[in-house]
Amino acid sequence: MLEQLVAQAQKLPNYDLDSWQPQFNGDIDLIITADGTWFHEGSAIVKTKIMQLFARLLQRQVNGDYWIITPTEAFRITVEDLPFVIVAADYVHQEGVDLWQFTTNTGDQIYLSQLDQLVVTYNSEQPQPRVCVRDGLWGRINRAVFYQLALACEVVETTHGNHAELTSGPHRYYIGPA
């Protein structure tokens, strides 16, 4: 099922949202819940292709608002946490480099290749891991994937105590205390 989701997502173009100048702006009853479910007017969007299209049209504004952008219209939507959920991770060999590849709940695949792309903060002692998917849009790493990453970490001794680091390509990412 994940392979089918990825195949569908790869067929969609990467739209140049910044070049579009929609005339109408307003709110729409579209909510992305913390678990990654998309709701329109109280009903879950069950058609994967519609969710994937909306995800490609999603943009985050400088003020933190999320918008679905088309060439003629723009609609503000509600995002409870982050717009994407990371549902799978694979350690792959890509162009001569070993990298972590993440898959979102909308089928997008992202290589962990930039220094500030993976961030783990802690809320009441609980990790809040996230990955930058694209253009200021982040995905929450689900618990199973985070455990997978934690198992792949190296323990590094520092003067402030031991901590876990994940390696992807030339970069090392702080995951948390070991």
C-alpha cells in the first residue's frame, strides 16, 4: 500500500506556488489533524489522490498560516500540529552517499541531506521529532519511525553527558539524551 501511495505522489508535479497570484483569499473548512488525517467540512478525505493534490498545493505563510494555493484562489486551512506525518524511513544508498529517506502520509519521499532538516525538541520529557519536507512545511515523525531511528543512533560522549546522534550522509543529527 505504501508503494502505491508513493507511486501516485510521484506522478504529481511540483507546482511553483510562489509564481501564482490568486485573486480570492478566504477560509475553508479544511483541517489537518495531528495524526495526519485531512477533514473537509467534518468528513475525512478518503480519496488519496485529492489529499495528495491538496498537499502539493499547500503553502505556509510567514505568519505561520497554512494555505491551499491555486492559480486563481487561495484558502486558509487549519493544521493542528504539522501538515505531514512521517510514516516510513529507509536507509538508502543515493548517488554514492548513504542517506535516510523518509516517506510522508501523502507519499512524498524526502532525503535527509540538509543540516537543519531534522529537529528533535522535547515537550514534558517527550520527544517531538520533525523533518522539513519542503519550503517550510514540516512532518511529524511517528513513534514507530522515531524508535527505528533511535535504534540506528550512535551514543556520543560529551562533557554534558551522553547523547544519541543519527548519521545521514555527511551530517549528524542530535536525537536526544542517551
